[in-house]
Amino acid sequence: MKYVVVILVACAVIALRVGIFRSRRRRRAADDRPCPEVDGAPAAGETGTDPTPKGTRARTWHALEDALGDVGMVAGREIRERVRGRIFRVGTLVMLVAVGAAIVIPTFHRNGGGLTTQRVGVVGGLSHEAEQLVSAAGSTNQDLVTLVPERSLAAAKAGLRSGRIDLAVVDGGQILLDQPASSGSSPADPGFVQSVADYLGVLKAYQSAGLTPGQAAQVTGSKPVPVQTLQPRPKGATKTTSVIGLVLLFFMLTQYCTWILIGVMQEKSSRVVEVLLAMVRPIQLLGGKVLGIGLVAMGQATLIVGFALVVGQVVGSDLLHGTAPLVLVCELLWLVLGYAFYSWMYAAAGSMAERQDQVQTLALPLSLPILLGYIFSITVASTGHADSLFVILAYLPPTAPFCMPVLVALDQVAWWGFVISVLITIIGTVGMATFAARIYRRAVLRTGGRVRVRDVLARTSH
């Protein structure tokens, strides 16, 4: 089944690539045809006040522009440029393949060697029906089952610790493991453990119901027997999605903020910004650029998260098993807040540069807070222990987008603490936007070299 899924995923990737290639060919063919409009001027016979939208995508751009005015016009321009770019499409494809591989490959590592043997210790004996159900669970999960009688519960625990048995069934009503089945070092097959728990739960329900038709509803509503572990579950290790979310957050923040930095620099160096500022105000141009690229970022993040959930569900991966929806929502929320905070900073820095080497000089100090928050968050998410310094960083706008989702995943923050962090970040974003707009307005039209911050902030005489 898993090999079939991999083939389907590969076919979907190939189909996506072919679709991108064909759409690019159609767009190039359309660009080669004579166009009745040049530089936005209406063709002969047209009034220019009621352009006809060309397709659903054009209607979407017009709706955005009508709703937000000049800011929407700039945002629509940014969205079109980014989505049509080869870097965006190839980058999205690479991320989808990477996420899919991260979800599918561990399932091969666990079951790729064919049939595996599950040694089941039995404490207190099993009925004939229970033995049949355990064997059926092994067949369902492609496991060979070996039942090992245990003299006592203590002997079963010793067998689990030494690796002599993979799991133990206690009195037919409880499953005992040494480590969580989802752990990479656990010898127990997670699917087999869950199936045995389900089957034994159903068997207990049948026994409670006495196999009478009037008690069939009780059987239908049966619950799996509890699964306990000798070792406590490490919080950081079980929050794999938090680590994956941090990696994607770091990648997307640096990618999209760098787009803003380079885009503003290119507009300044090519003097395109002078034409744009003749039609819109600086704050509208800056806000439209931030909004447009931000919408592209959210669309890409939503696509990746949805793809990961679908693939994980199809292949039965334990990577996303048990992930609370709150964690995923939190990751997306802090992607928005983190982008909103840093985008203004990068835009202001781009207005002070005029060459590519200047961009690289500015990008390094701007990325230091992102790198600091990322390293701290990865460490805490892996260990499951957040110290006082990390908690403080979760309330500072530059590092909160990385630190606060980890505290949520580890269940180490109250709802009011989360809200306070969000409010502080929003206030910091407003302050950063005001500061960045001031720098952008004074620096974007200055050419002839790199503009320094103190020169921009100095009062100019009029």
C-alpha cells in the first residue's frame, strides 16, 4: 500500500511539473500575440473605465484592487510577479517533495524490511478469542506475532527493558510498552499496538454485553484498552510537528523577507520606484508590497500544511499522529505575525541599498534575531524543557514567532500568556511599520550610494 502511495505522490509531482510547463508555454504564446493594450492604455473603441476581466484570476485581482484601492493594486502586482516566478514554483515543489519524503520515508524504515516479528509477552494468560485477535492484528499490520508467556508482571517489565519482548498484554485488559511506540527506538510497531488495543477493547465489550443482540450498541461504542509506558513520554520528542513547523517558519520568513529586501532595492536601483511613487504614496507602495508577498507566503504555507496532513493520513504515518489542531493553527498565526514584524524592517533596509553587495551586508544583521530565535526554539523543542530565558524570548516580538509556538506545543503557557505575547507583537509591529515607513520615505529616492540610518533619521531642513 505504501509503495502505491509513493507512486501516486510521484505521479502528482510530475503532473504538477508538466502543468507548470504547459501553463508557461501558453503564457509565452499569449505574450507573443498582439495586445490591444499597451502600458495600461485602453484599445481603440474602449472607454478605459470598465475593463473586461480575463478569467477568474483577473477578476480576483480586480476584486483585490477595488477593495483596497492603491494598496490592493500594488499587492496584486506583487502577487502576480511572485506566483509567476520560476523560483516560487520550483521552491514550492521542492518543499512539497521534502515534506512528503519526511512523512513517507519513516514508514519505510519501520516496515520496509518485509514482515517483522512482534514478540508479545502474556501476563495472566489470554483466552482463545484474544489470541486470535492478536494474531489478526499482526496480519493486518504485516507482522509475525510470537506469544511469550510471562510468569509475572515484574518479569514482563524486565523483558521489555532488556528487549526480550516488544510489548506485553496484562490480563487481557492492558498493553505495556517500554517506550512509546511512535519513538524511533521502540521495537513495537505502532500500528500493531493500536490494532491490538482496539481488538482487545472490542473483545471486552462483547464479554460485557454477553453477546446478546440488545447490547450491540455497547459493543459498537467500545474504546481501546489503555496503553502505558515504563518511561515517561518526552514532550520534545513527541512534538515532531513543532520542529518541522519551526524549520518551515525559518525558511519562509527568511525567503519572503529577502524577497522584499531585494525587490525594494531593485525598484530603487532601476528607478522604477520613481514612476510608482508618481501614482501612489510611499506608505501605500510599501504596504502593498508587504501585503502582496504576505498573501503569497500564507498561500504557500497553507498548501504545505494541507499536503502534509493528507499524505500523513494516507500512508498512516505517526509523524503527525496526535498533533493538536491548536499547534498547527498556532504555527500559521505566528508565521503571519512574524512576517508582519520583519517585513517592514527588511523593506526599510532595502530602501537604503542600491547594489547586491549592499543587500548582503544588510541582510546579515537583520537575520540575527531570526537565527537566535530559531536555534533556541529547535533546542527547546528537542529537549522538551523551557528555561526562564526562553520564556522571556517568547514575549519579545523579534523571537516570539519561534518561541511561543514551542511553548504551546509543550503545553507550558496559559491562554492569557499567549494573548499577551500576540498583543505585544502586534504593538511592536505597528511601531516597526511606523519606523520603517519613515526610513523608506526618506531613503528610497536617494541614489548614488548606500544610505545610512543616522542620515535618514536626521531632521532635514525644508
